[in-house]
Amino acid sequence: MGNKRIYKGKGKLLSALFIMAMILIIFIFSDIHRNQQVMANGSKRKGNMFYIQLVNYTLPAIKVLNFDEEDMAESTVSVKSVFLSIIGIDLNEPDKIVKKEIPYFSQDNLSLAYDKNSSKETNFNLNDSDISKDANNSDIINNNSNAQNTVFQVYDPKLKKTLNVTKPEVLIYHSHTTESYSPYGSDNTDPTRDVCAVGDVVANELENNYGIAVIHDTTIHNVAAYTKSYERSGETVDKYLSKYGDFKMVIDLHRDSSPDKSALTMKINDENVAKFMFVMARKNPHYDKNIALVNSIISVSNKDFPGICNGIYYYDYGTNFFNQAKSNNAFLLEVGSDVNTMDEAKATGKYIARILAETLNK
């Protein structure tokens, strides 16, 4: 009898180990499939972040000794989200769970999904007398950036000077080159469908409307290995600094990954534009000069287009100081988020160009 109890215990242990092994295999093969899909869109970022988190969970010593957590700053991938996706659950779309269990709700005319961008009217009506009005709530609604339109003059001809292409004043590059916008996914290798397109707008506006020569580098730095993006983009910056000396502005142009579109969008001159913000590394040796330039830009922005700039997000070191230790005039600029549309992000470009031109030429 005693031996039987031992064998039963071993059997339970083996069963538990088998189940754990099967779960791990499902994770791995699922992520391989996801990596193939991501590669088709030109990015390994999500797959890399999943493997990193899986190793961090199972071998915390490796996390402490070998991995810089700052590289995870923009990652929204988690082991939990990947596992839930395997069994068909998306926490961002909970209505799908209801539809799956209760087919009645899956009919199109009873869809629970909500499309923020849809202007389609519904058959539901409320009379004004049915609504309990609160002054404070009304103020909040009326101040919604998407509901109100602000009119500003974008172009100022007084800021234009003679263009000198032999002496570029601004360098624009992208550490995370494939970062993209709706409807093109979160990453895209087509430079007309990622942050490079926003950089093109800024560069063209600066040169054509303000006489400021720009180098816009669209080298892809983040596909081969996401966590080495800043190391590779740093080599690109070094190449141009070696050739031209320092620039008046060295801009690493990104987009954010925040899901809150209302906080990242406003309406100017009858079009939706994405807001922008700065990311700065405080411990870099050039920080005092870097932040002085950024504060000047923000001051101009607040004067000309109040509300379009969401301020500064600080890191102590960042990853390689976000290359801000390479120049007195370096900063990281994020335009909108992946929930913004490509058109909204590109529309911001002309406002950024005006702000930068006024900072430089005035």
C-alpha cells in the first residue's frame, strides 16, 4: 500500500510537469506564429518583448543582471495578454466574450462594439428635458479638444530666410523607425506609413517655408533587435556629427503608445491633429543645454498653439541617454500615438515646423 501511494504521488507530479510543458510549448509556438505575422509588417518588437518577459518571469536573476528595464518603456506586450489571446480573449474588446457565449448578441444590429471614429447616427433619442445637467460636467464636455475647433495662423512669412543647403541646421532621425499609426498597424516598414512620413512633413516645411536646411535620415534601426535601437541610431547620429559638426537641433522623432486618444488629439483649423511631447534623459552630461532648448520650444508652442504640446516625460538615464549626450541640442520628440491616424500625425508636422522655425529664426 505504501508503494502505491508513492507511485500515485509520482504520477501526479509527472502529470503536472506534462501540463506545464504543454502550456510552455503552446506559448512558444503561438509566439513563433505571432513573430511571423509581425515580420510581415516589418517588426520583431512584440515578439522580442514577449520572450524577454517570459525569461524575466522564470529566471529573475537574468532580468537583474543582463537586461536594462528601460528598454521595456514603450512595450505593451505581456505574458498575460499573449496567453489570453491564445484562448480567444481580448481584454480590450470584452464584448467579444459575451458574443461568443450568447450568439444572440453577435447580430450586427445588436453589436456592443463602439467605434470612436464613427459618425453614424443611432436611432436612440433623448429629449433635452430627460437630461440632468451639471454645470461642472458641461464645462468638461465643452472643453473636449475633439469637440472644439481652434483657429490659428500656421505659416508666418516673416520667419523665412534664404536656404543654405551646404549647412544643415536640423537633423531628424528615428530610433524606432517603423513606429506607425492607424490604419497601418503599430509598426510598418513603408516610410510613407510610419513616423518617417511625419519627419518628411517637418523637413519639407522647414526647408520650403522657412529656409532651414534639414537632413532627414530614415534608416531602420529597430527591426533587427529592438533593444539595440538606440545603439544603432547613435551610430547614425555620429556619422552626421562627424561630417557636419553639431546641428542646431538633433531630433529623434517617435510616436507614443498611449491608448487615450482624447488626451493626444485636438482640433485646429478644422482638422484633427495629434499632440506631441518630449522625452528627456536627466542624467546625461548635456542635459542643461538640451532642456534649455526644449523649454524654448515649449514656450513658443504654448504661445502660438496652446494645448498642442503635452510637455516633457523624464527618464534618469533612458537607453544610452536616448543619444542626448551626443549634442547640446538633442531631444526626443513623440508625435501622437498608434491610436492616432496617419493623417492626424502628418497634420501636426506643419505646426511643429512653425514652432521649430520660430525658435531658430527669431
